[in-house]
Amino acid sequence: MDRFEAMKVFIRVAELESFTQAAESLSLPKASVSMAIRQLESALGARLLQRTTRKVQLTQDGTNFYERALDLIADVDEVESMFRNDGSELRGRIRVDMPIGFARNVITPKLPSFLKLYPNIEVELSCTDRRVDLIREGFDCVIRAGPLADSALIARPLGNMTLINCASVEYIERQGRPKKLDDLKNHLIVRYVLAFGGKDEGLEYFDGEKYRTYKMKSLITVNNSEAYTAACLAGLGIIQSPKNGMQMYIDRGLLTEVLPKFRAQPLPVSLLYPHRRQMAKRVRIFMEWAESVAKDYLK
């Protein structure tokens, strides 16, 4: 058995946590499966599996090798089918990260149509407002909202999200509707920071020449968009959030826009990916699809 076939055997053992079940699923003698694993571990100089009387578990080296082996198998499969036009032949994993709200409102609702076209592609979707390390954490691409820091990543601008000032209807009934900036001294804001300890001075607005910040009192600080919206719905203060994401709450009579003439700066949205001379076709196809979906949403 060559090393590539041994790698496939290893993946099956890791998934089933059993030499016996792996042998049965691959229609191989159990001795052949055991031999393949021993040869693979010997070639790598590392223990990949921890064998117990009850089950087989991956070691730390085994976990790392398993992740890379899955991608390698998928890449080989892709090379073998790269000249075929049938989208169903594209296979493998795509690991992508994006903000929580963008995943919920934009990408996830459209994913069924993508996976119908490419049924052998598996999407690993990380949803976080944290700025992940794309290279170190093994992401193929990420969608980010906000200004971009200088980096070696390649960025594709997707558009801008209009931000509006929102408050719950219950909050406005209790506190009154602000009609001018000075009215904000009697209002609360929900603070949003990526990391606690970070600065969020207040409500951002355009004064006709440049963007400024009006400092406001706050009773709550959050670090993700879900909690940010939830705090607003609970009547804990005013937030500045993408209009598209808030529209459904406005339509349902739960939220209302305030100070429409004093909106924050539009939020740029970008697709980022590492510079690779030869990008996997499945990743390229997904990025083109995601770009199209995002641009339709951001028009």
C-alpha cells in the first residue's frame, strides 16, 4: 500500500475511531489497516493514534496530520477532475470566517443554492466579530467589515454598509426621541468593542465636513453584534448598526431610527485571502459566489 492510500486509511480510522470498523468500511483485512498506520507513523516519525481497549483516539500530531491530510486528499481529487465541467466534481473543504451578522443575514440564507451546485464541497463557516489570523488559523478567505489594517493579504472591496442610529420603541417611549445632538446628553448608548478595555467614545456622526464623536453615557458594553442588537431590543440604549440588518426589526415595530441626519460613516466590507500562486478551484469558485451575493446585498 503506497503512502497516499495509507493516508486514506488513516483518515477513515480517525473518523470511525476504530481499526475494525475502518477495515470493514474499506473492505480490507484489519491487519492491512494496522500495517498501513504503522508504516505511516514510521515514515512520519510521529505517533498519530492512541490505541486503547475501547477506542482509537488522535494524538496532537495525529489531529494536525488529519486536518492536512483531508485537504491534501481533496486537492488530489480536484486535480484529477479539474478538466471536467460538472460542478458536482468539485470537492473538499472551504474554511471561511465572517462577522456574525453578515453570516446570518447575507451568506447563510444563500448557502443552500451554492451547495446544490457543488454538493461535494463542505463549508466550514466561522462566525465571529473577532479578527481571526487568516494564515495561522488556516482560513481560505475571510469577509471583514471596517477599515483594513496593512497586511500581506489580498483584499477585494465588496461595497459599503449604510449605518443607522437605532433604538427600541420602548426605549423611545421611556426616554423621548432625540431630535438634535444636544438631546443625547439625556440618552444612553450601547457600547460595542472587539475586546473589553477597548475604546468606544460614543455616537459617531458627520458634521457636514468630517466625522466626529458625541460622547454618551452607557450602562452596558458588548463585544459581538448579536449582543449589540439584543441590548438595543431590550431598551438599553441607542446603537449604530447596518441598516439592512436592522430593517426587519424596524418593519416589525420593535426598533426605530433616530437622528437620521447624523449617521455614522458607511462601513466598508472586504473579502480577504492569502496570496497564493495556485489557489484551489473550489476556493476560487466559493469566493466568486460570495462576492456576487455580498455585492447584491450591499447595493
